[in-house]
Amino acid sequence: MPGLAPGMAEARAMAASKWTAQQIPSQAGKTALVTGANSGIGYQAALELARHGAHVLLGCRNAAKGKAALDRLQREAPGASAELVELDMASLASIRAFAAAFAARNIPLDLLINNAGVMALPHRELTADGFERQFGTNHLGHFALTGLLLPQLLAAPAPRVITVASIAHRNGKIDFDNLQSERSYKPWDAYGESKLANILFAKELDRRARAAHSKLISIPVHPGVSTTNIFANGPGDKSVKAIAVKLLAPVFMQADDAGALPTLYAATSPEAKGGEYIGPDGFMEMKGSPKVVQPRPNALDQAVAQRLWTVSEELTGVSYPALN
Ligand SMILES: NC(=O)c1ccc[n+]([C@@H]2O[C@H](COP(=O)([O-])OP(=O)(O)OC[C@H]3O[C@@H](n4cnc5c(N)ncnc54)[C@H](OP(=O)(O)O)[C@@H]3O)[C@@H](O)[C@H]2O)c1
């Protein structure tokens, strides 16, 4: 770049190569489902997918919050195609009912965004099926949903499954003897385990799709640290982490629309590849633009991934015959 000091040209080129939502190719003709779409990262992902032409199903557990999100989306992206669907990721009955209703529509599902999540609930809670709520919602619910929607995904020309994990997977451990914190419950350990399970699942799904010569790709992502409701809804406003988050937010955190970029990149970029892990490129992956990042070795253990898959099939009663 003539006229620019050395270093500045490089900085400009780097900035130009940063991926933004403006680079999302047309999603016209595609159908996308986003779980937990009424707030935070899920809402922002749904908004951009709809803005770029996809028909987006907002999967929400609370009808009033879902309606408010749909109204907001239609205000922010006038003319976009979106609808609200009832989907409680903490209830296998709700997941089965949604999957059956979607199958009856006889349309392919191009994009499944496994996003809904709860974090560090102070006390051990159970889902409708008696699963520990974080493991049940964040992992088992999405394992069941993806498996039940597999026929509709495989009917799409280039299906993608995106699963939203977290930096918190780094401290996670899949303890098959205390998988649902039956023996002891620590809020952040249960969250870390569920987010580690997200990556193990997403990578195992991609391996199985490759082995079956399927066109489906599966990509785990993480949003860095993003200012959403998840902190107040989980650990609570007065927890040490929530207070730290408020103090550190301006420096280390990003808004929910930036937090949605790894999801959107993985869902739409022609460059994104199955099995890659996508997260922000900034300091300690806390914020920034999407890039391929490396999970910790605990997320790459294929023996654990396969055992988790089998246990998840047993617990949910959902299997993936097309990928076995
Ligand atoms: N924010 C971060 O810094 C961060 C970092 C790493 C990973 N993540 C991950 O990002 C994802 C989205 O979280 P967020 O940060 O955007 O938080 P958020 O604003 O609280 O959004 C979470 C969404 O999940 C929904 N949800 C929770 N339980 C559900 C259930 N049983 N059925 C259906 N929907 C349910 C929530 O619905 P309600 O409004 O009804 O509760 C909400 O729509 C989560 O998987 C989270 O683990 C976030």
C-alpha cells in the first residue's frame, strides 16, 4: 500500500482479512434451526442467518420470550423469514415432539445450531427426564435433537451441524462414575463437563459422517466470553464470576453479536471444515474474529468420545442409524 508506513499496511491487510457477518454468503433457500434463539448468541446467530436469506426457526422454551425475540428479529431485519417453534432442550418429550412436527413438514434442514445452554447453576437441578440440568440441556438434549433430525439434515444438499462449546471445556472432565454429578455437584465442574461433551460430540459426529461418506459436516465452536444473560441466569448476579465479568467486560469481553461470529462462520463460510474448532482470535480467545483454534487434549480423546456417544444413546434412547 503506497503511502502507508511499514507495519501499517500489514495491519490494514490483517484487518481486511478479519471475518465479519458481512461476509456471510446468501442463505436463500436454506432452513436453519437455532436452539436457545431468544437471547444472546443464539438470537444474534438467528438474526444474521435470517438477514442473509435463510428461513430460521427460533427454538425457544418460553413462548413469551420467544415471541418477543421474533418481534425483535422482524424489526431488526424487516422482511426476513423466521418463525417461533416450541423446543425445551431439557425435555426429551419436547425434543421428540418438535422433531416429529418438523419431519411431518417434509422439508430438509440445512443448518442446525446447537446453541441453547445453562451455566454453573448454583445447586444441582434436574431436567424433566431426571438428568443433571447442565449435562442434560447442553449435551444430552442436543445429542437427542441432532439424532432425531438426522433424516431431515441428510436430505439437505450440504447440511451443517454447529455446536456451541466454551473455553470452559478446558477444565472439564468426563467422569463416567459421576457423569451427572450424582456423587458430588460443583457448578463449574458440571458446566465444564457439559461443554467438553459438546466438543467430543461434535467431533465424533463429524468422524462418523466422514466414515459414512456423508455430506454432513459438524463443527464445534466457542464464542469467547460474551456479555449475555447466561451469567445472571446461572451463577447469579452476585457471584464472584458475575462481578468479575461486569468489571472486566469492557476490556476482555465482547458483545453478543461478536460472540455469534464463530457460530456464523462455521455455519456459512465456504472455508469452514468439518471437525475444526472455531473461536475468537484475540487474547486468550476471549474476543475477536473467528479462526480455527485448538481445544485441549481432553476434547480430542476418541475413546472418551465413543464411550460418551454410547452412553448418550442409552440415556436418551436416540441413535444415529444412518451414521453407524
Ligand atoms: N456468553 C458467553 O460468554 C459464553 C461463553 C462460552 C459459551 N457460551 C455458550 O453459548 C451458548 C448461548 O449462551 P448465551 O451466552 O447466548 O446465553 P443466554 O443469553 O442466556 O442464551 C442461552 C439461551 O439458551 C436458552 N435455554 C436455556 N435452557 C434451555 C432449554 N432447556 N431449552 C431451550 N432453550 C434453553 C435460553 O432460554 P431462556 O431465555 O428461556 O433461559 C437462552 O435463549 C450456550 O451454549 C453457552 O454455554 C457462552
